[in-house]
Amino acid sequence: MRRISSIHCPRIVPKSHSLLGIQDSQFLPSLTRSSVRSFAGGFGYGHEHHEDSRGFASSHVNAEQRHHPKGIAEATASSSTGERQWEDDASRFWQGASVPLNPWQQAAVAVGAAVGAALNPARADLVAAVGETTGGLAYQRMLERMKRSPEGQRVLADRPRVTSAAMGHAWDLQPSTFGAAYAKFMGDRNFSPDDRPPVRFIETEELAYVATRAREVHDLWHVLFDLPTSVLGELALKMVEFHQTGLPMCFLSVAGASWRLKPKQRKYLFTHYAPWALKAGTSCCDLMCIYYEKHLNEDLEAVRRQWGIIPAPPLPKKRAS
């Protein structure tokens, strides 16, 4: 097995509608689409079938293609292969999807989306809106850490995207590799990396990319920490993400969803997963500073050791469903 390359991997150091002028055409269409994921998926940013009116974020693939994203890549890859063209397209996408908000509008969207997400956690678009409107300071701190990290700097310079076109080759990798584990995770669940809603409520293009990156690596973190996409698995990963990113949305997701759990599920979440999440989230690398696409062909267990990943402990066989 190929040896993994040495990387600089810093660790996290914890620190002690038209209502307000928002046009319905800007905000409401996105927030009225139903999520195709379950309750758990809503708190994982949701693999929503999202068809943007400009065609940038749509996902039109059949079931066979979803199980083998090489097919997705062929169906969705851009005809242009130039790096400059990709950057121009990405810039136009952000400018087209962005919705500028003043502080009062931002507060209104945050409160409204939070209430809606609490009532219907399967609305991945609402959960994403809460994350964007409440996470400005956290995204800024993530950006600063990425700029201090050599590998994070490369991520910011290249701006890789976790899309079907970019990740399709993972299906051809050796079974023991990180990429193959990701491919199996996505294929077994009939997920497509193209299904996530676009970032809309972030001030600058650079911060919008950081928010996009945090959203798109979510499934890679599922693989690294060996967490399922069940309700408990999603909430456990949100605990890890909170320690890693400091996003208020992660805390709000756990707080808002825990009351909907059955008593035994709630007990497992806070006695089984919470202690692990605290240790796992603070002892591993700064996961936002990793160029995952460069490590897909490396051994899964080797990258876990390299990055200080502690996989989640398995739940007891007999537990409440």
C-alpha cells in the first residue's frame, strides 16, 4: 500500500419574506422545496434534489448512475476542462446564488429558518440557512486557520469541489482506500454529492467557499469517523463538527433535535456519543485544512492515524430503534 504523504495538520484549539426587503424570488423558492432525506438527513445538510433556476446546482441522474458516480460524472461533467473556465463558472455561481442581507434581514432569516427547521428538521435548506446566517464568525475563523495551514492554503487556492464529476474515480480505487470507502458509503445510500443546496447568505465569495467546503466534506467525515446516517449518527457527527468548526448551527441541531428522540435514544446520544465526540473533535487535525481529494487513494486506516481520527464506538446491539 502506498505510504501517505506527510502533511502539516494543525489541531483545533478550543476558544474560552419580503419581510425586510428580501425578494420572494431570491429566498422563498429555495426554502419551499421539500427535502428528500429523512429527519436525520436534515441535520446533515441534506442530500436534497436541488434544481436551481440557473441550472448550476441541479442533479439529474438515474438510480444506476447514483450507485456508480462514474456515470454521474459522465452525466454532469462540464464540457469545459480548463481550470480558468472552472473558476469563472464557480464565481458566477456564487454571484448568482448569493442573497445580500443587512443585519436585520439576516436576523429575520436566521429566526425564521430556525423555527422552520425545528418544526421540520428534514428541511435541509432551512438547516443550511440557519448555518449560514449564524455562522459568520465561525466561517471567518475557519478561513483564518486555513490561511495559516500550508495544505489549507492549497485548498483555498484550488477551491476543489466534492462533486460527482470530481469524485467518480473513487469507485475504481482499491477496497481498503479512503476513496473506496467513500464510494461505498455514497453508493449504499443512493446519495449524490451534487444534491446539497448552494450557499446563499454569505457575504464574500471567499467565505462562501469555506461554507461550501464545510458542507461538502460532511460525508467524508461520516466515512472517517465511521458514523451512520441515522438520527443518532447525524447528531453525533454534529457534536464533532461543533468542536471542529464552532458553528452555532451544530449546537442548535443537537439541542433542537434531542427533544424529539425517544428517551433511550437520548440516553445513548449523551452518554455514549457525547464523551466520544468531545475527545474525537478536539484530538484530531483541523479537518477543514485537509485537501481530501489528494488522499483518496491512500489507506483508510492510515489516514485516520495520520489525522488523529478516533472512529465512533459501536452502539450496543440491543438498543431502542
